[in-house]
Amino acid sequence: MSPAIITFIFSHIIINKITIQVPIRLCCLPRTVEKMLKIFNLTVSNRAVVILGIFGLGCIFGGLYVGFRAMPEIITSKIWEMKVLKENTDQWDMFMKTPFPFTFKVYMFDVQNPDEILQGAKPIVRETGPFVYKVYKWKSDIKWDTPDDISYYSYMRYEFDEEASGVYTDDLKVTIFNTAYYGMIQKIEDIQPEALPMVEGVLPSVFGENHGLFIKVKVKDYLFDGLKLCENGGKQGGFLAGMVCKQTVDRLAENKNMRMENNTILFANMHYKNNTHLGRFTVKSGIKKREETATLTLYDGQDYISVWTGEKSICNRIHGTTTVFPVNIDKNMTFEAYSEDICRTIGLEYSEDETFKDLLGYKFVAKNDTFSSKKEDNSCYCTNKTRSLDGEFACLKDGLTDLTTCRGASVLVSFPHLLYGDKEYLNGVFGLKPDKSKHETSLILEPVSGIPLRIYQRVQFNIFLRPIENMISLENVSTSLFPLFWVEESLVLDDQYVDSLKKDLFRTMHIIDILKWVVIGIGVACTLTAMVLRMYSNTP
């Protein structure tokens, strides 16, 4: 049987709808051929023996070729077909709108000793949460810039999940580090430090009920609704308060966490992401080269951003995967995912095998040197825009990246609980307990299809706390890297899609595997039978 014929037989097995039409009859097993020949003194022609032997060898080589090469290539091609971005396909519909929400968890660091910190005590924080949100994602204003390039805006909407949050309602009040308050003081320290004594006197008028380094607020106000400052332009506090507020208003475009509503500034950490987009993405469709499907090429029409050091540095280059991973995942592969929240890519490398819902997966995790200052490729992330613990502008130690040029505020990103961070930072506060299993960013891929089975993206936001000269209220504060909150965005493949994967892909592969060995077994049996016939029959 030729490879072409066996390929035709195997081609009845289709990934999406499995139909098998292969009538196989085991008719050439040798068993007690030798005894039968001797008993009946059978005579078999050389021609029949040769035909049987050729048929057997054809089955063996055909089964090997089709089972180990042709069918895997067909399956791979079929999977890629379902990944390439083409309109009017299931993949396109999923690309346009994620059919199920992501889960977004926020863990707040509730400050336990605010008054003592002001007098120099080591901060004590308690992790509170999670506050759980459903995140719905969709794309809008999609354009085909070229036959192979798609640009779009990616929108998201956050919806508080009361059931998943349990006792942690978003009305719960926690004591938090007032980053809006401290950030304003830092800005004045940078541009006009001699004005700090005067500004300190008007800060109560500028911030109102939200005055002070530590304030007790509702979680929903801190994250989305906003904390008020500069009500009515700060005019009620007099000329100086009005000037401070005016300068803050003039810089609103630089700070993603601030916005203006009804002549009042509102500070919220995540409002800028809700029901909006963060820029225009351009990705490859994969039509020309399937391995490039959904790879990011441009952000806001540029292949380089201007956030980090070096105009054309690796830190500023736009690259990485977005929603689609390749077929036939290899453990030596590495992936880079771009996060617009922190204006950079995060590299992922193989860690270990992990079983997920009875499926074998390859687990890839964020490299532990992602935020390392010692890594050569990370040198361009040093912008010298934030004063470190000693009050000087400098590059940061391991575990941190300064987001000042990304978010317009002196916010520092790390892994949760300062995982892989420098010991000096970790020892500066009580309450942090880094745990790789809880705090690493990870991705589990099904190796054959490259489908993500589970995704955990985790980051923490921090700020440097140190005494401020010419500020009586802050001259004795402790020096530490202060954790604000950390987030986890996750996606777990729904049971419906897991079952579909098992049924459509793995059942097909299992059937192919059985048929492969059946055909090879027939070939071996026929070949052995031909050999026995040749040796013991009275061939004419």
C-alpha cells in the first residue's frame, strides 16, 4: 500500500468533525503458518509471496510516513488555519471580543501604623483582599492597513464581582499611602524646593478630607471613582492654593491617574483603563506568514516608543505576542508579551510541566531578572527620574522599574511582595512575604495547539518614602520602599473549550495513533507471513 493511499485513508479524520471510514480486515497474520504448510503441503506462487511482502512493507513504511510525518503536518496546518486572523471565522470573532471575562484581583496594602511611620517607625502593612473584578475586553475601529497588518483599539470594562470578592466589598475602607499628596510634594521639591514651607500650609485646603500622607478611603474611590483634591480649583484656600491647583491642572495630561470633573481633580489608580483604550495596536494577521499571527509590530503607529532611555533602544522597541501562540510548543522557546500598563515587554521562559484539567501543559514564567538592574538589556530602563531612598536621582536596585516616564508619576513596578527584589527594599517594611507560587507571572500552554490553558499576570505598584526637607510634617518619616497594592489579571480556559480541545484534537490524535500502529502491525504481520511462506512453501 503506497503512502498516498494510506494518506487518503487517514484524511477521513478531520479535526473539527471526526468521521472514520476505514474498513480494515486483519487477514494476513502468520500465527501457525508453518504447521499449516507442512500439514497441507500447500504450494504458494512466488508472485503471491512477493505481492504479500511488498504489501506488508508498504503498510510499514506508509504507516510510519503518514503516522509520524504526514498526519502531524496536516494537524499542524489545520490548527494554524484556525489561528490565522481572517474575517468571518471563529478565530476572528474571538479576536474581536473575548467570549468570556478575565478575572482581575486587587490586593491592597492596609497601613497598620500610620502615626508611628510619621515618627520614623518601620511601616507595617497587611495585605487585604482580593477585591475581584470581571474584565470584559473587545476591539474597536479595526482597519486593515495592509493585507497582512491589522490595527485596532483594545477596550476593557471593569465590573465588580461581589460573589467572588466575598467579604471584601469595594465600599470597604482601608488606610492607604496617599500617593497624590506625596506625589505633589515630590514635584514641588524637584522644581521649587524653597516653596515647600509655604505649600505645606495650604495643603489642607488643596486636599480637603483627603489631606495627609495616610488616609482611610473606600477601595472603589481609590481605584476607580477618584479621591477629590483642588475642589473648585482650590480657590477657597486662597491665592497660593489656587496656584498649586493650577499647576497640577496644567500637568494633568502627564499623569494617567488624575482627571478633571466639575472643576475638581479626581485621583484614581485605574479609572484611566475603564471603558476606554490605551492606544492603537498594529499586529500581523498571519496570512502571509502564519508564525507571525497576532505579533505586535506598532503602537500608536510607531515601532519605537519614547518612554525609556535611548531613542532606538531595546527597551523602547515595540515587539511581542498578543493573543496567539505558535503550534507545537518547544520547551526551549521564550515569549515576550507587551504590557501597555507598564510600557514594556515581559519575557517568559519554560519552567516545568503542569497538568491542567487532565491536559498536559508547559508552564512558562516571567524571568526572575525581568526587573533586574544588573541585566545588561535592562540598562535602558534606568531613566534617573525618581529620587531613591537616599534622596538622589539614580538607577534602582534589583526588583524595580521606575514608571515615571510611563505613567507621569513616581510609581515603581515590581513583582508582588517584591519577589526577586533587593533585600534592602524587602527588609524596609513588615508584612511582605514573597512566594513564587502566588506571586510569579505565569502562562500554561497546551504544547500541541499552543492554546493558553491558564494565564496569571501579576505586578505590584510601590513608591519610595523618605523624609522631605523643609516639610515639618514629613521630616521624621521612615525611609522605605512602600508597597501600595498589587494586581493579578488571570484567564482560565473555560470547561467548554477544554472539552472541545479534548474531543476535537486529542481524540483525533488518539484515533490516528491507533490506526498508525494497526497499519504498521498489519504490515509487519504480512511481511513475516511472506517470509515464512517463502521459507516453507513449495513454491513453483
